[in-house]
Amino acid sequence: MTPATSAIFTDAATLKRAEPERFDAAFTGVTQPCPWPKAYGGDLVTQASVAAQRTVEDGKAMHSMHSYFMRPADIGAEVRYEVELLRDGRGYSTRQVRAFQRGKAVYACLASFAAGEPGGEYAAEFPADIPAPETLPCSAEYLADRSAGSMAPGAKAYWSGGRGFDMRHVPGPVYLTVDGAKLPQQAVWIRPFDALRAVDGLTSAQRDVAALAYVCDYTILEPVLRVLGLSWADAGLVTASLDHAMWFHRPGRVDGWLLYAQQAVTAGHGRGLAAGRFFGSDGAHLATVVQEGMIRAIPGGNVSGGRP
């Protein structure tokens, strides 16, 4: 078996400069392998974050990005990111990024950067009564002797070690069934499988921002699935990211365990909204995520399970 590695993230985050065709700067990236019909949405989020970060002067860090997913992107194919430099002020800079594949827009986002200044401090508290990650099974251990539903070929291997990050669920995963109570919240411990590699054009702090942007999309809809009693392997389940917002509150290294505490906000009309908070190994509140996704569950359907 191939050792699990975080290279899938750093490969996704590695962009090449290109001649701009529509705006002020351009980059190209390639979506990474996955066993679903279309590329993982986090590829687009992280690649857009990298493209935006590479156009901003030193001393300003990304503090927010707001995204829309407009079309599915093909796997293993080049995506072109065109960046418009909307504003550069002393304290803040704003970028618009549009992603194109085969000539069609597939994704768009606005990103804002701040130099930072002294001010009052407040942060959400680390959740209580969360078991330590070492006491929980990793995905590979959990899935080793299990099978259920419409688990697509390759999905088990991908969930086990193909996503670049070790993920351990509290109370339990929703890969094959809803493991644990059907509550509107869950938490996921997350850690890269190995040390994150350098990414061309980014500082280590910028790479860590991109890593949070990358990994956040894998599980953010799961609290909605959990409270609805759905699992990824359910026959007829189809999901897709629709829009996404992320705020980066304070810097933090993505080299040890992070806790991703998640909450379902609402579900209805074929959509679900969830919020999540990232906490560092020291308990610091690093980032907040809100995402809406399509959740289509066809009773008795024969469509392969949605992708996390």
C-alpha cells in the first residue's frame, strides 16, 4: 500500500504563472485525483487562495474569502485563475479571482487582505469534552473491516489515506452509516499525514492559510448529513458545494493536530448550511467557515454516493 502523504495538498497548491487574458495576473493549477465524477471543491478554494496571495505585497495576510462554485471541474485537468487587483490600500487589499476550465467559468471568489493593527482580543473557546485524537481511530482503521451502501470503487482507499490529512471524527464518521447520535454537530481532528512541503511562491504562513482553505471542504457538510441521518455511502446521495465563506482570525501552524468543530445551521429545499471553527493545537481559534451545499437524497436511488 502506498504510504499516505500530504503531497496531494501541496501539489494542488502549486501554481504556474501565466499571461493574463482577462484581468491583471494569471496562474494555472491542476485538480487532484479523487474517486468521484468531478474534482474536489477544496482544490478550487485553495488554488484561488494561492493565486490571490501571490499578488499581494508582503505584510498583508488574507483575512477572508467568499466563494461561489458555478460548474463542476474536471479531475486532473488544468484550471486557469485570473486575478483582478481591485484595491491596494495601506491597511487592506482586495482581490477578485475567477477560475476557468475549458473556457468556462467554474468558480469565483473575493478575497481580502489586512496588514493588521493593535486592538481588543476575543476568541471562541475550545469545545469541552473532546477526546484526544490519539484515542480515536483514524479513517483507515475505522474502514478496515467495514463496507456498506453504494461505496464507490476507490472511495474506501481515498477516505483512508488519499486526502492528504488524517481525520478522526467525534462522535464517529458518516462514511458508511451515521456513527453516533443524529445530532446537528460534530468535531473532526485533522493533521497532515506528513510534514507539509514548501509551495512555490508562498511563505510558510501563506501555505498554512492555503492548507486550511484546502481541508475545510472535506467534512463541512457532514453535520447536516448527520442530523438528517444520511451517510456518504447512501445510495442516491448527491452533494455539491454551492457557496463558501472563510475568515482567518489569527495565524497558526498546520503541522500538528487541529480541531474542526462543526454545526449544522439549517437544511431544506435540497440545500444545507453548516458552520465550522478551526482551533490550533494550543486551543487558539484560527479560522471560521460557513458553507452551503446541495444535498440531494433520492430514496432507493442508484447514483453513487456523494464525495466528501
